Amino acid sequence: MKPAPIAVALDTDDLATAVRWTRQVAPCVSTVKVGLELYLKYGREVVTRVREAGGQRVFLDLKLHDIPATVEKAARAVADLAPAYLTVHASGGTAMVKAAVAAAPETKITAVTVLTSLGEADLDAIGLAGPSQDAVRRLAALAVGAGARALVCSPREVARVRAEVGPDIDLITPGVRPAGAAADDQTRISTPAEALAAGADLLVIGRPITRDSDPGRAAAEIAARLRAER
Ligand code: C5P
């Protein structure tokens, strides 16, 4: 069976745990996501080890944001690991996104527009005037214009971002919760089927899977429900 379009967020500071989760979920999901916590502690070894555990497709969520020359070198430093996705902040600007794209040609450079943790008051304070939706659309267009081939956005933004960037860009959505699951600290959530129906290509799901006593079963259930609802 084709694995479900889910990236399981391996949010832990323990490599053995990340490897175990990967072994459990890899049969039924397409991707695993390695974030800053794990990468800053263990470095490149994380990618090798999760691949050995069956997680072939790796989403490297490093959210790079620096001057273009530095981002280019940072992206080049991980390019040989050939992650499927590598994140950068779109607010780093056109030249920065282009630098990442040039440095990692095998990887879809994935832009983060506006962090969903920022409310309107935070955006005012950092000088991003106007409704956050406008900033999301503007930054999405900037990133795609600079060569980004994927974008991270909330499930509620997917339809608007899709209208802005067209069909060829992968839209990746966190904040996804199976019906009935705990929301945790996510506020604007959608179910997996809703997010896909709105146009998402890949769903980031962490705690509903990794906090389960049996992550493999939890992932398989979400994948099966998704297939049934589509
Ligand atoms: O556990 P949960 O399903 O909430 O995990 C969500 C994952 O997606 C985490 O790795 C988190 O850092 C990431 N993320 C998010 N919201 C964003 C961007 C990324 O929750 N806007």
C-alpha cells in the first residue's frame, strides 16, 4: 500500500527514541521530520540513523535564516544528505532563498512564511503591518519566485496559498489533529482529511502519533482513516 502523505515530527532529544519511532511508523507514512532539537544534538548522524530505520524520505526542518552566503554554505553542508525537504524562513528575502536553492539542487527548499505562533500583536511589534494573511501571501510569492518548491502553512491558509502559488508547489501543513485527538498547544487545527481536501500535499503530525503507547498503530490508524475518507 502506498504510504500516507504524512511527515511524522520526530520531536525528541533522544536519538534512540527517534530511531524507534521511525522504525514503527515508516511502513505507513511517506516521510519523517527531523527538527532543530534532534539535529543540533546529534547532527548528520540523525539522518543516517533514521534512514537505516526505514525513514527514507527525510524532511530536515532547520528553518535557516541568515545572510545569503551563510545560508548557501549551511544548505550545502546538508545537501549531500539529500533530504526531500529543507526549511528556510521566507523573510530572509529573495537572495537568501535563491542561495539555498542553488546549494541544494536535489532538495525541495521549503519556505516558512509567518510562524503560526505569532499573533497580530506580535506581528505589529516586529513591524509586519497589516493582516497576517497578507504577509503569508506576500512571503509565499516571494519564496516561490526565488525558487522554493514547497511551503509550510497552516491548514486554514492552504486554500489561499494554493490560489497564490499554483499547483506545482508542495504545501506542507502542521496543526493537523485526527478527529477527537487532543489539540495540545495547536490552536487552529484541522483533521487530516480536511487539510488534504483544502489542498495540502503533506501533513506534519507529531504528538498524536509519537505520544501514543504504540506509535506504529497510531500512524497506521490515521493512514487508514485518511484512505477511507478521501
Ligand atoms: O506534535 P504536533 O503534531 O503538534 O507537531 C507539530 C510539528 O510541526 C512540530 O515539529 C512543530 O515544530 C511543527 N510546526 C508547527 N506549527 C508550525 C510550524 C511547524 O506545529 N506553524
